Amino acid sequence: MSQGTYIQEGRAIDYTPTAAVAAGDVIVQSRLVGIAKAPIAVGELGSLSIAGAFDVDQAAEIIVAGAPVYWDEDGNSVGGTAGAGAATATVTENVFMGFALALTAAADLKVRVALQSAPVDLDTD
């Protein structure tokens, strides 16, 4: 008997939300960060991308290309809704989401992130 059965490529996972999800919403499940590519209704099966390149709302800070990027669930993004979440270079109390693909300025609205899951703790403190 096999010990593993192939399910899918693994760039997206199934997700059934308890609240409506809009396309582009960042969803955190424990230490797994996904982004909805399409809207998902409450209680309906949809999917979240857990790999790929995404432009994500960022906090007002410089983020260097290649740097780890974290999701601050209640962070303030540049030009976004206060407390709605933002990508940041700050590791403390945030969840790793991937790596910056380009340098950003503190006034930039978005950071381009290579979205990845991190099975290990990347805390550098």
C-alpha cells in the first residue's frame, strides 16, 4: 500500500470560508498564507493560492528585493483601510508569506511578493 497519494500540484489549496472572501484577500490559517484569486461565498468551496507572484498591499516602509515579507493581519497599508492588513519586513508577531521580488519605497502602495509557505520558523531575533 502506498504511503502517499498525489492530489494536486500544490500551488492552490481548497478553502471554505466562514465569512465572504473577495478576490485578492489575504487569508492566514495558522502559519499558512494564501490569497484568493476569485471571490468565495460564505460556506462555499473555493481555493487560495499559496504560491506565485502577487502585488500585495504594503506598510509604509522600504522593503528590499529578496527580503522576507510577512503579513501583519491588522497592519496599516499605504493608501488602504487602516487595520485591514499589510505586508511588512517586520517579523515580530507576523506570519511569513514569501520574498520581495523588487525594492519598494515607503510610499509605494504594493510590494511584489513570491508567495510561499514556510514550514520552519524564520524568526531572526
